[in-house]
Amino acid sequence: MNKFCYVQAASVDAALAQIGAGPDSSTAAGIGKFIAGGTNLIDLMKENVMRPARLIDINALALGGIEAMPDGGVRLGALARNADTAHHPLVAGGYPLLSAAILAGASPQIRNMASNGGNLLQRTRCYYFYDTGVPCNKREPGSGCPAAGGLARQLAILGASDQCVATHPSDMCVALSALDAVVQVQSQSGSRAIAFADFHRLPGDRPDIDTTLAPGELITHIELPLAERFRAHSAYLKFRDRASYAFALVSVAAALDVGADGRIRAARIAIGGVAHKPWRDTQAEALLAGELPGTASFGPAADRLLVGARGAGVGPGSNAFKIPMARRAVVRALETALRGTVATTGESKDQEKRP
Amino acid sequence: MVDIPPAAMAGPSQHTIELRINGKACRAEIESCVSLLDLLRDRLGLTGTKKGCDHGQCGACTVLVEGRRINSCLTLAVMQNGRDITTVEGLAPLEVGAALHPLQQAFIDHDAFQCGYCTPGQLCSAVGLMNEGHAKNADDVRELMSGNICRCGAYPQIVQAVCEVALGGAQPGAVRPVIVGTVPA
């Protein structure tokens, strides 16, 4: 780990003043970083993947609340912990999809530490990004990407570029994408709202930039618009190499608004583990509007979502299997959502009955 | 708030922190980069808490901060200034003849370890699980203990031990009696 200066900020204004005030703020390696839970940043610093000259501890900021908004939505403080968010009555009751997605991610210890803002800003878990002994265009722009021709099991099948096949590893963000969340950010020049679909970016020719957050901006809140119409029919389905505590190979956040006539009024589908950001296609969702729910309508929507999917990696590192897996996961998540709100990990819950 | 001398602004900063560890007040002078785990083990001699992977993947470093379980390898000691921390050494009185924590006793009763390296983390994690109050059955216990790896594979016994204490004796998972000293087939 590099030597760094640690400071605490007592208020949002103080934090914003401090983020630009470090000794080496003009260089990428030396720029200051906010730290909240630290579960990803400290790990990356131990690996020398990130080397901030200055850490600004924002845990004392009054951004830990979870509260109802006047229009019926819910506002999540950026510093509220993942575990507290998932179990908060406003979230567990009004947004079971988000609750299920958060609880499908990481471990209880990490969920106790990790902040909501930090969850959005976590970096990819691509092996090559973490290994400073090999090239990586995300870590060192222009150095190359061994992942595309290597071990890509955890990596992208959609939206990748010839420079980067990284995936965003969050479960929480897949649900936030499906729920049309809004990210509220603040800087010394003011505040702005970023639609969740615009918050994370595709790698393109700048894979070193994960999000549209500008330097010096701080996430203050995440707003959830009212989602009552989806509450009865939502599901988070996660496929992974272990029953628990593993990143998704493919995950799906699915939500249906089903009318009294049994037809779908609106659908939301976001796929995790397959791209540099949670993958949504509103045209795929539009295909479902007015349709009767079922395999006959879910299949074409899944096909539409996966248009352009392409495998990466070679041999046992190939991730081409994720293309049919993602299609089936979308259909199954929609079927699960149709039956009612279920938090599912894809694992049987009757292990007790097995011999 | 931690005071930073102006001279420290250009490089690694030094900090004086005060913690309460296993009920005792503790003061330490540390550099910014010292993890809570390294403070406990290397500076304070509390080596019950183990360093397994040092990346938050194994759970051997689990401790309780204000009663909540966290990975002590993934937080800076300076970030925990002023907090109340419990390590495995603080679960039961460190006196000859004193009763063990019920979870410690259950781990012995159920033979819930072989090498024992993961055990301090398993114990602190299980205390955290009980404090959280979300485990209702053995499947919940499995899921909510998934942040703690046991490479010896004592999982069936760990689940039984945690279920016995956390679920008040209701043990949907205890389908086989444990014979201490044997390896379950």
C-alpha cells in the first residue's frame, strides 16, 4: 500500500473542499479519494491498483439516512450501509427487488461495512485489473487487455470494446437500474441528478473511466421513484459458481406490472454480470407491454436484450456459455416474478431434506 | 476528529486513536495505512483475530465493532477511532475456570473445527449473526455464515453449533449426531 494522508471531513462542504486540496491532486495517481466503507478501495490499495495520495473519510457526514420522499419514493443516503438499507422497512417493504439484490451480494460482514455510494463506485473484479504484473487498459490505459483472450468467465458478453471486457460486479446496481433510480451528486459548483442508466458507462476507448461522476463530485443520495406497481411481481435471480458469497456469472432483476386483465402493463429487466454496467434495453421491455405473461412473450424479450452478445476468453476461460445462460435467466426471472415476489439465488432451499 | 499536523499533509499521516477493545480503553499511535487487523495483531498483541487472505474473502479477521461484525482487514484502524471493538479474546472472561461463551462451548461440543484457524472469525461472525437476528433456520445460518471460509470443511458441525445457540436449540440442520473425533462421511 502506498503512503497516504488521511483526513476526516465533518460536513459535505468540508469534504468537497478537501477533495481538491491534496498535494498531488493534478495527477491521477495522486488524486484524493473519498472513503466510506472502504471494502473495495482498501483492497485495491493493498494491491497497488489504486494509489490515492489522500483519503478523505466521509463517514461523519450526515448522509446515512433512509427516508420517504413526498412523492412516495424513497431516498437512500449515500452513507447508509448495504445491510441497513436491505433491511430498512421502507426498502424491504416497498422495494423487495432491491432488498433481495443487496442480500445476494458480498457477505454479511461486507454488507455491514459497505456504503450505498461505494457500492455504485466499486471497481471491476477482473483478474487482470487486479494483477499489477500484467497489462490492463482500465488500470493503465493503452497497455493492452489480456482478459479478452484469457480468463473471461466473470467478464462481459455485452457492450464490451476491443479495449476492455470488464463487468461491473454489483448486485445492488442491477436492481437500482431496473428501478430507474436517480443518483444525486454534489460538488463545489453545485448539485445535479444523474439517471441511473447514465451513471455507469460502457468501456469504449476509455475503459479507465467507470462512471459519469466528475472529479470532485460526491454521491449524496440515491433516489428510488415510487415502484408500487412492481412490488407484487419482482425477482432477483443470481447464478454464480458457489451457492453464496460469489460474484454473479449472470444475474437478473425482473419486475412486472400486471393488469387486472392478466396482461403486462409494464416490465423492467436488468442483467448483471454481463457488461460494464447493468444491462437494460427499454425496447425489450416495450415488447412485453400488452402481452400475456409467459414463455411465449418472455423469450423474445430475452432475445432482444441479448442482441449483439459476444463471448470473450479462450478455452476454459471462455464466457460464451453466458449467452444462453443469460437468455434462460431472463426468462426464469420473469417467470419467478410473475408468480410473486421471490428472492431467489437459484439454489434449492430444501437442503435439509437431502440425504 | 483526528488532528492532522500541517507537516503531515504532504505524506503518510500519523494518528493518535483511542479505542475500547474488549472492554478496555486503549490508545495507539499509528500510521494512516495500518488496518484494524494489523493494529490488533501486531501492535496490541491480540493475535486471536487471524489474517487469512487479507482481502475480505475468508472472514478469519472478523471482529465486532459496536456489536456489528466486519472484516478487520478491510478497514483502517484510524477509521475506527472511538469505537468499541470485540475480538475473540473478549467473548468470554480470560480467567481460569470462567465459563466460555455459549458459541465457544457449542463449537467444542459439536467438534466444529479441525485446525482452528478460521474459528475466531467464525465465532465473532456467529455473534454478529445473532445480534442481527435474521437467521430463522439452518439454511439462513448457512447463507449468513457464508463470509467465513473453513478450508478443513467443518461446515456441517459449524452450522449445528451456530444453530444450537442462535436458534435456541431448534436445529433443523442437525440430522446426524456428531461423534467427536470422527470425520463425517
